[in-house]
Amino acid sequence: MRHRPPRAALLVSALLCAACVRGVDPVALPEGQLDAPGVDRTAEAVDGVEVGHRLIAAGEYELALKSFSRAALERGAVDAEILSGLGSANLGLGRLGQAERLLRRAIAREDARPEDWNNLGVVLMEAGKPVEAEQIFKRAFALDNGESIAIRDNLRLALAKSENSGTNTPETDTYKLVRRGSSDFLIRQAP
């Protein structure tokens, strides 16, 4: 009885022989390259805040938290943009208490933007505080000079909700957060 080599071994040896016959080295690397291509350490890195906003847009809130934290370390300071990003990521994770604290810190800074006020309003609406959310949305609307459609829509919704808050009917409305732009959310009534 004769011993037959496995088919895979025959195939590999045939391919290696074919490469040797043609004069081609199947594992040859470009000249000067000793290993697989790595990171270009001379290239400029993408800003961690921008990466964080992209991760939020992709729904990767945990990774966004890490990116914003890394950006704070790179900048050597925590500014309103980073606080807002951290708050937005926590909002996406449903951590309303943390999101509210971070966004309140963001709006207390001089470099706060109308979007930061809007995001705090969204958190307050989600937390069941429509009257306070209305006041925050009014401030965001004023700071933005009424230019943002998202802020205007959120203010309208908060006004409608606070007008109806005096009734004793149980609330059956459900709201959905809709991400718009780099760091603002829009509240939509779910169907």
C-alpha cells in the first residue's frame, strides 16, 4: 500500500514551484520595507473632538466618550466643546443625570454655543422637565438669533408640552431624539 500526500500539500508545493519558475518571490516586500505597512508617524492626526462627533453620529457612544477624553488630554484642558461632546455621548447612552451635569458645565463656560444649550434642553425634556427645558430652548434660540431650525422645532415642542402640563391626562406621547449636525439633537414625536 502506498502513502499518498494530502491534496493541500500538493497544491502548496505546486504554487511554490510555479512562482520559482517565473522568477517571482511570493513573499517579497517592496525594497526597504521589512514588515507590513504601519502608521505614518509624520502625518497629522485627526482631532479627537472630530473623531468623537463622528463616533456619536455612528452610534458608538462608548468610543466617543474615550475619544473626547483623549482630546481633553491632548488639549490640556476641558472646554465647552469637549464637555458638550461628553454630555451628548452620555445622552446617547441614556445616562441623563451625567449628560445633564456635563451640559450644565458646558453652558457655564464662555465658549458655550447655542447647540450646547439645545442639547441641555433635550436632556431636560427626556428627564420630564418640560418647563425648564422651555427656558433653556428659549435661551438657545436667542443665542442662535433664530437661525437653527432644530432649536426652533425643539422650542415649539417644549412650549406645546408645557402648555399641556396643567392637565391631568396621562401622558402617552413618546419622543425620539434625532441627531442633526455635529452636536445637536432634535426631538421628534414618535408615530
